[in-house]
Amino acid sequence: MNRYQGPRKVSIFFWLALHCLGGGFAYAQSRQNEAVGAQTTGPDAAEVDAGMEATNEGSIEADAASSDDPLESVNRPVYNFNDTLDKAILEPIAKGYVEITPRLVRTGITNIYENAAYLNVILNDILQGKFEQAGADFTRFVFNTTLGLAGLVDIGTAVGLEKHEEDFGQTLAKWGSGEGAYLVIPLLGPNTVRDTPDYGTALVTNPLFYVSIANAILIPVAAVGIINKRANLLDATRLRDEAAVDPYTFTREAYRQRRAFLIYDGHPPAEHYDVDEFIEQEGTEDEEFDDILFIK
């Protein structure tokens, strides 16, 4: 057994890199992803209002509206490190990947990785008490894994099973946990104390993680996932860089808005986010802000 220990350690490292490097840019998404996600609102508004009011509506509203950043003196240097690493390595590779890979192929690869990660959604459906949604999501996962060839084809959406986004950070919010300090973690990117544990649950619920541990030859699977995820965000990060006077602050507030959107299943309470001071007014359309700020 000892002779397999080395490859397994390397494999685990690369799967950690997949969740870290890829997940670090998840605060922004393209218009295409937003259009798909707009249909994925989870339970209806009445269910959301009733459920959230019964737990922690006040605390979440306060979290979403807050721009407090007690760790900014540490977060900014880490943000600059992540951004430099991205621009030096990931972004150029992602651009080359887009140039040589047809859109249809990239869509299929994205579908495979999203399907593999969907067990985490189902787990958190259950932990949040969304049992009907958990059943629908499990059915979607089975359809996509079998008829959809391990997720290559999104059969679930085709038959009317909506895609949902749930994670352990949302589960903690559902049951009253406050946001905690805003964090920028090396390689991981924007996060909060409350959201950080989801990296663990996302990892241990992903079947590809265990396949990679068992067979180190599949390590390139992790590398492809990183590159593909970064490629999907090229347009959004370009718009962010062009629009924001202070990309760090813009990213922080966009991340918090995204989290509020997801916690409330697409129906967050009306909040005012003063982003004007972070955005250059010339040459940027309001619709472009939606690509970055209203993430789904």
C-alpha cells in the first residue's frame, strides 16, 4: 500500500488546487450563466420569505448591507497576489484554451464538472430542509449522470429539472450563522468566515476527487477543470477590471451581493449598494454591470 501513497498525495493536491484556483474567481460570471441562473430560483418567494423570516432574516440583511472589512490590511495584499498569479498564469492559459477549444466542447466539459459537484447541492438541500428540491436535484443528477453520459449532456434541464445552487455557507446562513469577517484567501480568493467550510464539503462530495485519488494518472482532469472554469469567467473579469476604479472593493461588494442572492434563492430583500464610487462612469453600460454584480 505504501507505494501508492505518493501518487495519492499528489492527486489530492491537484484536486485541492481545482477547488482553490477555480473557486477563487466564482464571484463573477458571464451573461450566459446569468441568463441560465435567472431561471433557477429555488422555492417560490412565499416559501423563501417564510423560511428565512423564521431564522435569520435580520442578520443576513445586515451582513449583505455591510461594507465592513476589518481584515482589509491583510486582504488587499493577498488579493494583489491572487490577481498577479491569475494574470501571469491562469488568464493566458485560459485565453489559449478558448482559442483552440470549440464552444460546444467547452460546454460539455463545464457540464461534466458541474454535474460531479452537484452532490454538494443535494446535501445542502437536505441540510436546509428543502426536501422536495433535494428530490428534484437528485433526479436531475441521476438523469445527467446516466442518460447525459456522466453529465456531458444536460438532460435534466431539457426535461424541466431546474439547476440549483446550494452550498454549506448558505446552509449556515439559513440556520442563523452570521457572515463573519470578509476574507481573501491565497489561491481561494474572496470568501467569508461563514462560507469557507464549504470548500471541505464540496471536495468530499465530489466523485471525481475519489477517482483521482485512486488513479493518479487522472491528475490532468483537475488541471482541465481549473482552466475551463477560468475560461468561463474571462468576459466577466475583463468587465470588472474595466469598470472598477478599485477592483478589490468592487469584488468584495459583488461577492457579498452574490451571497445574499443565493441565500435568498434569488429573492434578496431590497438593498442599496453604493458602488458608484468604485466604478468608472464612462464607457460602461448598465447591462455590463449586471454581468459582474448580479451574479447567478
